[in-house]
Amino acid sequence: MFCTAEKITIRFFYYFSPMNRFVFMKDYIRYYIGAKTKHDIHSPFVFKFVTKVLNIKAKDELTDETEKLRKELLSISDEITIRDFGAGAANNAESTKKVKDIVKNSAKSRKYASLLYRIFRYYNVRKALELGTSAGISSMYMASAMPHGRLITVEGSPEIAKLALENFNRIGFKNISQVVGNFDDVLKEILQKEQSFDCVFFDGNHREEATLRYFEQCLPFVHNDTVFIFDDINWSGEMKRAWQNIKEHSSVRVTIDLYFLGIVFFRKELSKENFVIRF
């Protein structure tokens, strides 16, 4: 069969909130059939990304503690009150969710969290920004890849931020700085204070307007080697349009579409190209 059960079931029910199952399956199958592999790629830069980052399966012991914690969190039925500022939220509505459901539905799977780790290691990321902490699984993967660097992670919901901080402290991360607040209220101050980032991971508000606004806000603070990573680029029609606009932006040189993640490079020495790659 052309795709594994793992690929199809990643955050399965989460993805079917904006799209019905039939539409999702058609969309994913179209991606999988049309996506390129390393044998189809003629760009040396992208070929190196595929062979040295994307397709590397080496296990790293630095992330074992995070996976042990994930397993424990998936068994916790305690409920916490959260405030949702993202897509699907009505007037910053509050709701109650079990810890295990937050981790199951919002945390990056090991496959994609490991990819974030490899991207950070390969491109020698030293200062990064994450918009959308959730339980902190992806934060800990990224922080593990930059022991001498610093990750600033922003979470809008105070109770989820508290959960993430407890997780960081349990494993002993000292290189994660947490900011609690609505992205609209805190992002400008963070950018002005830090001035530049090696990587920005956009994993929060999945609305078209908000995604493009945060993208534009971060653009003045990139350098030639900065990497932007966007989560859920095919989550909805809005996110598809946002991703298309990002690809077409004059500052963007190379984009890589992995269906669930979109990766953006700004290197001026590269020709402007967009790649859809199987992962």
C-alpha cells in the first residue's frame, strides 16, 4: 500500500474538525502521490535537506526523557480549564479538557517532533521562537537540540502554560524561556527585544489572517539562514491560503511542503522554488 497507517492517522480526529474524512483522505492521497522523493530533486540545497535531515532515522537519547513524559501525560485524566485563542475558538472561549486529550490532540507526534529536533541540529539553531507551547512536547524536542542555545515559547492559555512549565522543570530544561499571553499582545515586544531568530515555529492560531500577520511581524527579524516552520498548513482552507501567500512572498526563497508541516528558507543565494516532498 502506498502509505502507512501512521501517516494517515497522525492527529486523525484533530484534522477532521475543519474537513470531513472523505475530503481529508482525498487531499492526503493527492499529496502523497504527487510528492517528490530524493530521486526527483535537483536542488543541491533541498537534496541535502532530504538526505541529511528528513530521511535520517537515527535515534537520539536526548529525547528519551521527553517521550517517557509524553507516555505518562497520555494516562492523566485530570482536567484543566483552558482558554483558546486559535481557530475554532469563539470569543476566546474557555473549556475544560483532560491532560491526556490535550497531549493526544495538540502535541506533535514523535515522528514530527524528531524532525524538528533534526532541523535544529543540522542548521545549528541557537535562538528560536515557538508560537504555541501546548504541553511543551515540541518545545522539549527543540530545546534538546540546542543545549547551548535558547528557546522562547509563547502560550496564550495560562493553565496550559502552567502544565508545560511543570513538564520543563521535571526534565530539567534550563534553556526554555516561557512567555504567557495572547500572541497579539506579546509578539511585538519579544521581537523588538530579541531582534533576530535562527528559527521560528508557528504552531498557534490557525487562522489565515493571524498566520499571515505573525509571519509579516517576524519577517524584519530574520537573517539569511533563518528557518520558519509552519504547522498544519493543510488543516483548513484558510491555512492552505495562508501557506500559498507565504510561498509567493518576495522574501521567501525556498519552501518545502510536508503536508503537515511547511518549511521556509530565506537564503538569498537560492533560486525561488517550492517543493512538495513525501514524508
